[in-house]
Amino acid sequence: MTPDAVPADVAAALSRAGLPPVVFFTEVDSTNDHALSLADLGAPEFTAVLADVQRAGRGRRGRTWFSPPGAGVYLSVIVRGGGLDSQLALLTMAAGVAVADAVSSVSGLPVELKWPNDLVIGRPWRKLAGILCEASALGTSQAAVVVGIGVNLDRAAYPREVADRATSLAAECDLPVGRADLVAACLVQLRARVASLRANETTLVLDRWRALGRAGLDQAPVRWTDERGACRGMAYGIGADGALLVRRVAAAQQPLDGDGRERLIAGDVEWELLSRA
């Protein structure tokens, strides 16, 4: 698949930030899929794929990521280097911090993070952006992780199943936010957060994530499902490995084991007071 010419405003923003050009497509099935293919072919670290439209964009757990033309940032970035096998969860957290700080820097909006990596705003939470990290060839010299970033930039007719909880920068911000500046900011911030992980400054990344996600961590009531079925409890923090720390509340048919403390490393969690019903 032959890339298209990078839009002039994107090229200029990247140049101002001292960044290399991106691989640009007017239309692509999935920026993550194309970035994974480039990674398998040996593309260097921080190679980035940007598209105007995704025909088959996806989010976490196989969900579709709505990617209409001109309405969002659809960006995927290759990260390489040692330790990816053990740092995949932390890289996901670092990407969340990077996108949140990038969005704040160009929009001034008071954005928050929802575990594991949704960018949200307001009460109840409205979703602005999501992140999907996908790995390739872990455990080999060609190991790579593709960080997929989707940001709702402009108003759009969202699908019915997400329309009541999705929003965009255009809907939330008084001033227009340009795609070019946001793309450059995301790439600058992602490089900085990856550098922090490589310098063993994981505490800096996690502390920033906790600050951005504070509303959902301070004894916030949550619900989730595991092998025992539906569970309820309180979220009270993020572990050193990025796990969500919860304290389960006993149900009549589910006596607690120990003090009910658990670590959630994956899955869907609903914040009872913060998420839109």
C-alpha cells in the first residue's frame, strides 16, 4: 500500500517540533495494522502512521473505533527496545499520560484518565480518546509494540451504542484544536514518556497517571466481572505494574477471601458514580 503525501500543516508542525515525517494515508483499514506490518519489516522506532479515515479501526477487546473522515486523530506509533515483554502494561500507562498531556497542552481542557487508558472529561465522564497497544514478536530481537491513539477531534454522528458517552475536542473546547498540532504534541509527549521508562523513572509515569486518574482511584465505587461473576467494590489505587487496585465488597452469596483486596490487570470496569449509565 503506497502512502499519500503528508498534509502540509502536519508536515510543518512535525518540523517545528523537530520530528521526522509520518507515514500518511488518506484512507486505511487500520493504522495499527499498517504499523504492525511496518514493524515486522524492520521500521525504526517511533515510525508513526497517520490516517484521515480508518475503515476498520478498533479499540480494546475487539471493539470498533469509529473513525470518520476529518473527525479525529488516528495515529499509531512503533516502540522498540529491550524489556517490552515486561513493560507492556507500563508502556500503555505511559501512552495514556502522553496523550492526556498532549491534549491538555493544545486545548487547555481539564482532561482525566480512566483505567486502563481512556481519556475522559466532565461529570459523568465523556470519552475523548482511547489507546490500544498491540505487540509483535515479543521475546525476539524484532520485538515491537504499536501504540494506537484515537482522539475525537471534531463533532460527529457517533454510533448509537457510544453516542451518549462520547465527546470531542470541538464540543468541549471554546477554541478550535488543529489536528497537526495535536499529532505533534502526542509524538513529543510519547517519546518523553518512553524515555522515562527506559531511564527506570517508572514512578514519574505512574505518579502522573495517578494524578490524572485521581477521581477514579480515591475509594470510587466500581463494578467488574471475573470468574466468580459480577463483583462490586472500591478502586483505591494503581499498582507499580499498572494494575487497578480494588477492594471487593462481599455479596450474600460471595464471602470475601481475606480483606477483599484484588489487582485487576485487564477487563472492563464500570465506575458507578462517574461513568454514564
